[in-house]
Amino acid sequence: MTKRGVAHAEVEDNLGYVFRDKTLLDRALTHISGARSSEGRLGSYQRLEFLGDRVLGLAVSAMLLRGFPKSDEGELSRRLAELVRAEACAEVAAAMQLGPHIRLGAGEANSGGRKKKAILSDVCEAAVGAVFLDGGYEPAAALVERYWGPRMLAPSRPLRDPKTGLQEWAQGRGLPTPVYREVGRSGPDHNPHFRVLVEVEGLGEAEGEGRSKRAAEQAAAEALLAREGQGTTETTHG
């Protein structure tokens, strides 16, 4: 077996899925810096990541409906956001042991690209997208169940909506309502990255980042609460 064949076998074993089209697996593991110059962005995992993000959201949503039959839409949405956030996907990519197999340009590799959370998160979603394209929804959902199922049953963070928590905490101390302001946006249209600043008069400011403006606002609220020594908790309905 060739070196690439061994790499394919290792990744497939970790994913629990054998690809019919190995080029999809190669593409899912290729960062733009490692793509062939003749292909450019189209030779990287970006399109598969775009697809995988949607497949992951659908599969996790279905999993949550089954796992929490008494939960309302608000709690399900918070659980979904927790499970598919970039940090969670990066942790799953590490569990899949994808890092050593990511194809990077020399500069990105030398700067520790295989351990960067943003790249690991993207590759994780690209792997889900690749499985979906190669085998359809069922094997993609099985992959999600395998790695996100245990996380669903043991969330690593509290489920309180940080924006709500910050507003209630501020009001309880007679402080003004938090004000949010977008201070930065980067990335392509299909995968933007937002930076948001939250300010509570009398407390100062805190910044958060996320793939949507709402996610960045939540992160900013959480950062300000953490700075003030406040956690976010919520009664769940499992």
C-alpha cells in the first residue's frame, strides 16, 4: 500500500467510513495553502466545508429532537449552537485524528497549522461534507452520531443564553441594557467571521467573535460575564 493509501486507511478507520471516491477525502483534507496552484480555492476543502456545515447542522438537529423530546425550540437552538461551534468541531477533528493528515503549504505547516482551531474546525466539517457526497445522508449522519452523540449527552458548557444572562444580570444591578456593536467582518461571503463589541455603561466593554453576528454577540456577552465573575446556567429539560 502506498503512503497515501495508508493515510486514507487511517482516516477512514477513524471516520468509520470507506470512501468510494478517494479524491473527495483528499479534497476534504486540503487547506487552500496546500492546494495545487492550477486549482486555487477550488482545490481546497472550502466547498466541502460549506456543505458539511449544513449537513452537520441537520444531523445534530435531528439527534437533538430524538434525545431531548421535552425541550423547547430555544433550548434546542442553544444545544445546537454549543455542539456545532468552531471550538467543538476542532475538538472533534482532534478526536478523529485529522490534524496529521491535513495537506498544508510549507508556511502554514511551519506555523502550526495542523493544530489551529480554525483549520481543524473547517476540516472537520469538510469531512462530514465529503462523506455526504460520497455515500449520502445516512453515513454522514452515522459519523455525526459517532462523534457528536457523546458530546450531546455531556455538554461541556452551560446552556444559558449569554445575552439573556448579561441583560438580566445588568438589570438586576440597575445598570443600562447592554449595547452591541459590530466592529469587524472578514472571510468569504459563504463563511463570514464577525467581531462584536458589547458595552454596559459602568462596566466597560468586551469583545467576541463568531461565524454569525448573533454568535459573536453571544461570545461577547459571555466574555463580559466571565470578566465579572459570572457564569451562565440554565435548567434543562432532557
